[in-house]
Amino acid sequence: MIGFLTSRRWLYLLALPLLALLIFGLFLLMVSNTSMGGHRAHILLTLQLDLLGVFFLGLFFLLSTLIPFLYFLLQFHKQQQAAIAILPDLVHLPSDKLQLLSPNFLPLLTSLQPIMRQQETVIRELNDKNDLFADALDEINEIGLQLRRSERRWLLALSATGDGIWEWKADKDIWYFSSRWKAILGYGDAELPNSAATFDGFIHPDDVERVRQGFAQFTQSRELVAELIFEAEFRMRHKDGHWIIVLSRAVADRDPEGAILSVVGAQTDITAQRKAMIELSQAKEAAEKAVAQLRGTQLQMIESEKLAALGALVAGVAHEVNTPLGIALTAASTLSEDTHSVLAQMDSGALKKTDLQHYLAVASEASQLILRHCNNAAALIRSFKNISVDQTAEVVRDFDLGLYLDEILQSLKPSLKHTCHTIEVHCPDGVLVHTYPSAFTQIINNLLNNALLHAFAGIEKGHILIEVKLLDESEIELRFMDNGIGIDPSVRAKVFEPFYTTKRGQGGSGLGMSIVHNIVAAQLKGRISIEDTPGGGACFVLVFPRVLKGER
């Protein structure tokens, strides 16, 4: 509108009605000059008094004025709509295209363009700030949500632990006790005030001074250590009058200088735990006494088993020695009788050459017989002596394992005398060991008795193989294998358990293999296991150190 007024088009709009008035005046003048007669006054009077002419005159004047005005108003409206249409793109509209617009709105648009550009910059900055604010607000909301979740989680965790919470504000000496803390003592939340007297007043008189000193030492400490924790175990009076045992643990919030700002703690009722610990300690002492008695009984039974094995060994050796000695005695008696007969014949002078030759033959045969059987008896007695001394002495010494196994089997031959079972030993020569020799006597004896009682049940001719192998310079493996009926998998796990036997009432005590396990583990410092043999039967594998440590 301002551009329209500043232009000269409104002058043309006013000139049109003035031009119509001028034409109408000229028309009247022409009419007045043409009629020189009496009609001129009549026509003039008629025109002046004719209302219809006045109406048409006014209408002509109005139309001549309104039509141009409406035309120019319509043009102005179109230009205005065009200017409004380009307003959204005015900021980015180039200056050359802006000059092509109507001059009515060009000054206004030209002045608006920098303003709108500045406004767009401000709006963009505000949008960026608004986005940052929205992101920050979302982050704050997320942090708040996480804090609420964390707080809820900690509240649930504390409820699950059953701990009571207490807090002390050091600057204002304000105390706070949670409802759970009060419930531990049997009180409701409104029954106890939040004050220091609530804490001190319920502590056992014998514990109150110790707790005060510990808390004072904790609060007076200036150490900025996050792990510094106040911890005290003491008794507190329950509402019912009895004493409960509580464990109180707390941490402190300190300023940069280490001064206490506040202390937050958790308190737990550990009365049941302490009672259980006392009962457990008493049960432990009773169990230790029972274990000690059991070990003593076990040692006695082991010694009894050793003595029984030694007694059986003595009986077997005595029986074995009796046979060669009886033969030697018979031969010696025969030789003695023949000697007296020859001497009597010499004294009477009746000794013949044939009698002397017969005597010499008998003497030679008898002496060989006596010597051979005496040597057998001496070897048996010597091996028995070595075995019996080792079993009773319990000493660690150096010995050849292969030779010692032969001596053990020599002493155990009476056990196999009335059977068809055989024993074979495979041991490298010169395997020297430093350990308890008596342990091997007991082990081989128990393994042999176990094989005779269990492995060869229903088998007339069994075979036992004892195989020794050097695993390295420090360990030796001994395998005791038989071709018997084997060991059922359900029984294998219980073989070394004390008093477990499948031959209860048939000669089995259930201690033989348990004693073997204890000797291998305790005396030899080794280990024992059971393996299957390819052809059936069982295989006991012993692995033990070649030199017993700490015994050399």
C-alpha cells in the first residue's frame, strides 16, 4: 500500500472523475450555445430539474471513479499475494530475482530480507540450543530414571539382607535410624527417637565403652582411605528384654582435609549365626575327638592286622621249615644208626668191604640230603627274619626292590602251597629305593590275600603278575595284576573304604585294601588306583617316590 501511494498511479485514478466532470460541463455549454431561441431556457431548466439526469450523472461519476479504483485494487491484491508467496523463500532469494518483483512491494521486501535472514540465524541457533537442551533433558531424565532404579534396587537388596540402616550427620549431630534398624530390636518406627541415646542406651553395659572408643577412633581419624571401615560386634537389648548380638559396619564421608561429614552404617542381627558357630565349634571338637579315637582304633586295627599277618607268616614258615628239617632229621638218624652199626662191626672184626661201601654210599646220600634241606630251611628262615624285622622295626632304609619282592614271595609261598595259582615278578635289576620296606610286605600280603579271596573265587589256576617300571628318576610304578573275575564298577569306588567287603562272614574283614591305601598314601607318599586288564581280572597300580623325601 505504501508503494502504491508513493507511486503516481493514484493521480491517474483521481484524474478520471475530473475528466468526466469536464466533459459534462462542456456538454452543457454546447447545449446552451446552440439554442438561441426560447427553447434554450426550457432545455436548461429541464436538465437541471430532471432527477433522472442527476441520477445518471451521479452513476456515471461513480462508475468512472470505482472501476479504475477496483482495477488498481485488484492489481494491488495480486502483487500482494505474489509478495506473500515469496516470503518463505525470501531469505534465500537472490537480489536479481528480487528486482523482478512489483515495485509496490520491492522496498518492503528488500528491507525485510536481511531482517528475516538474521531471524533465521537466530531461530537456527535457538533450534540448536533447543536440541542440546532436549538432549540434556533426556540425559537428565535417563540419569534420574537410573538413579530411581538404583535406589529401588538398593532398597530391595537391603530389604533382602535384613540389615538396618543408620546415619550420623556430624555437623549438626543428627542421627537417623531406619525402621528395619528399630525392628531388629523389636520396636516400631515411631517407638524410638532418632538420637544418640537410642544407640548408646541399648548397648550392653560391658560393650558400650568398647564401642564408643572404636567409634571415636574411627571418626577422629584423618586418613582419606575409602576402605577405612568402622566395624564392631556387640550386644543390644531387645524389646522383650533378652540380648541379641549385632554386627555394625559403617563408612564415612569426609571433606578434603579428612574431617567427618557424615557416617552411614548397616547393622545386622547375627545372634543365630553366632549360636550356630558355637554349636559348630562344639560339634567340630566332638568330631575331632571322634576322628582321633577312630584313627587310634584304625591304627590298632592296622597293628592287629599286621600282627595277624605276621602270625600267619610265622605259622606258614614254621610249617615250611618243619618239612626240610624233618627230612634232614630222618637222614641224620639213618646215618647215625648206620654209623653205629659200622663201628660195632669194626670193633668185632666182622666189617666187610661191601658193608663199608654200603655205609659210605648211605652217608654220602644222607649228608647231601641233610645239607640241601638245611639250606632250604636256612633260606626260608633268613627271608622270614628280614621280613619280620622290617615289619616290626618300621625303619626307612635302602634296599633292592626286586630282591626284596622275591624275599616277600618266598615267605608267602605257604599261602599258595595248596593251590595251583602262580606268581611272577618282572622287575629291572638294581632298582634301589629308599623307603619303608615293611610297607611292601604288608601291601603285597594284603593284595595277595585279596586276590585269593575275591579274584580267584571259583578259579582253579590263577596267575598273578607283579610288574615294576621306572617312570623317571624320581618315581616308580608297581602293577599288581591278576587274571581273576575282575571288579564290578559299582564296587570299584568302594574298594578302599574301611570295613567294606563283599565276603562278609566268609573271611573278609573289609580292612585289607583300606590298609593298603593308607600305607601307600601315608607311608610311601604315593597313590594307588584300579585299572581293567585287557584279558579280564584287575590291576592295582601303585606310584610312589623312589626316595622318600625328608627321610634320608
